[in-house]
Amino acid sequence: MFDKSQTGNMNIENKFKPQHTENEIKKQEAKKRIRPLDIVGFSAVKATQESRRGSTKVKFQRTLVDSNYGWDRYESVFKTHYPGLYFFTLTGRGEAISEDKPFRISLMKNAEEAVSIGSERRRDGVSSSASIILNLDQGDEVWLQLMDGHILENFEQNSGLTSFSGNFFSYI
């Protein structure tokens, strides 16, 4: 017969279970929940050099706030873990490439444009912003997409002219 006193405080049943990283455990917990226990929100600034030209996903250099679940700071995508209403803001400064290619950044929900900012045929740089409330289901993804033109950024290390923020604020 096995003597438990020889193992000290070790739980034999857990000894042979695979060990998970903290990130994997958080992902599993998030899948189990349908309502947030805490505030869910994020805020990111300054478009990366690679995402300032061409039709591309806007990626950010700095994440200022990442509260709980959803924001992927490496891909600059928000993935919904909790269904409900979310509030998003986006700001940007850019310029048109030519008269037929205006500056435009769109907030995308599952690859569909929800709202856009930008300028028509301006080549001297323009700033614009938008806010929107979206009804999101679990698994929905939201990100910014540069549709046309160029994004302009400052040279300051810790701030940016492009920003993207979002937060959960209501169940449906």
C-alpha cells in the first residue's frame, strides 16, 4: 500500500498532469466565463513604421492599457471574450497619396468596415477621429485597417498621433 506521508504536501493526482503556462490558464478561464469579472479595456498608440503605408492592418508600437482579456498587443487586434456592447475610439493623422487615393483608416469588425476616418484629397496632413459602439459576440475581432494614404506619426518615442482604444461597458 502507498504511504502518503512519504510525499509530503505533494498531490499525487496532479503530479502527472501536464503543466500549463499562466497565459494558457488565463485563456482557458476566459473561455469558461460569459461575463467579465473585471473591467475589460485597452488603449494603444503610435502606428509601427511597417503599417503606415499601403493597404495594411495598423499595428501599434505601444500598449498603454491592457486590462484583462481581449487585446493582442503583438497583432493589434481585440478579440471578444465576453459578448456585449463595446465602445471604441480611433484617431489618426495622415495624408492622401493622390486625388484618387485619399487617406482613410477603418475600424474593422470581422473583416467588415464599421466606421472610417480620413480626408478627401488632402496632401497636407489631416487629423480625424471617430467613436462607435458595437454589439460584439464571443470570438468577434476588431482592428484598424489602413485603406488608403499614409499615416503620419511624430518622432517622440513615447507618444503617437494614431491611437486605438476600446472597452466593455454593457451586457445586452
